[in-house]
Amino acid sequence: SVGLLARLVGHTGVLFSICFSADGKFLCSSSDDRTVCLWDASAIVVDASALSDGIAEPLQISPVHRMFGHTARVWSCLFAGQNIVSVGEDCECRIWGSDGTCKQRYSGHVGKSIWSLAVDPSGHTVATGGADGAVHCWSTRPEDLTALATTTTTTASTSSPSSEYHASDLITSQEAMSAMLFKRMVQPGDFPRCTALVSATQAITITDRGLILEYDCISRQFRLHKQCDELAGPTVISVCRRSQMCCVGGLHGHIVCFTKQSLANDSEPVTTHSM
């Protein structure tokens, strides 16, 4: 088997997230050491056969930039075009340039922690979900970003979200009907564990008891597809927009893979097992 290719050394605390850039040339990571690191993934070029034979030692790679600015743990980071977006326990969303400078500092959530982060395919809009139950949308367009003096400043002016959505603001008759349909499909005590968009108009939701639900954003209707016992409990989901492949990781180390087409054809999801 192929051995360890490289060790990326730079964080001093637990890592909460790691993400490849779209071209695969860079990695970004976030940690409870309150930093975001940018890594040169293209530097991980090793003769795999030499590693497997025990001839070569794994590379040790330092970050290209180590970005300070958050005042608490940094829960997540993602690439947004040429920029990096990070969110954390300090309720801030920060936009970092590829040179390591903080270009913008967004503040709008009330309370403690921004838990969820998403970037639209164009990289121009970032959505954040906080402990206050709100979803904020922020702009990453160049004209909306103003470089701050240093990456460590905490006194720069903050900006308001370009859009804000809150649960109490989104109750319409159609959505109320959708909520009723959701309650009919799941047993008492069941609730959504993870949700991801598979297209511009459709989303997949996995519930605590392992139900796979499809949501149509236009008709605002849920459709129950299957129940997977492997997905009961905490889950995480990742979607490849190009192939519309959904991969869902479960509590027991299983990864369940399916596509929108396989759901439509009522095909069985493919399950892989942890080693």
C-alpha cells in the first residue's frame, strides 16, 4: 500500500475543516487555534512507488500563509474563487485574499457561532447559517471587498449582509404546507440532520432516522425516497454538482452514494465501508 505522502505542519490546535481549491492546486484549513492556513497542494509531488518501498520520507509542508483575525475558534473555511472564506465562534465571516490579507469582515449574526458555510458556484456569494437561526448572504465581488490594513486587525469596520433570511420571515402558505408534508413523512422525534443542493432547484435532506428526502425548491414539496439504516444519527453530505452524485457519511463509518437519477429510478444506493 502507498504510504503517507506529506504532513502539513502549521496549526497548533484541532482542525475543524479542510478544503481543496477548484483547480486542486491549494488547500485551506481552519482550526481551534483561531487561524486559517493556505497550503500549496501542488507541492505534494512524490514518487508513490518509492514511498511504498520505504525509500522516500513523507514531505513536511509549511503553510503559504497563516491568517490571523478571528477572535475564537474557526469552524469552517472554503474557497470562493481566488479568495478564502472563513466563519467561526466569534460570529464573523471573513474574506481572505490569496496573499493572506483580510479583504472583508462581515458581522450580522446575533449570539455565538456561525455553524454553516456555503459558496455559490460563481464564488460571488457566500451564505452563512448561525446559532441565531438566521441565514445571511454576503458578497465576495471585488467591488464589495476592501482590503484591511493587516490580517490581525480586529477594529476594521464591518459590513451588513447583502441579504438576510430568518425562519420567522419565511413562513408562507406554501412553505407551511411543505412543513406539514415533512411532518407526515417522518416519525415523531425525527428531524433533518443534513441538507445539500443537488441542482439549482432540488435539495436532498437526510433525517436523524436515515430517511432520504428530496425537496423541490419550485413546488416546495418533499418526496420520500428511502430509509437507510446506515445513515441513522449524525451525518455529513457532499455533492458533486457536475455528476450530481451525493455522498453521505454516517456515524458508523459508512458512506452512502447515490445520484438524483438513481433516486428517480428507485435504485439502491451504493454503500462503502470504512477500513
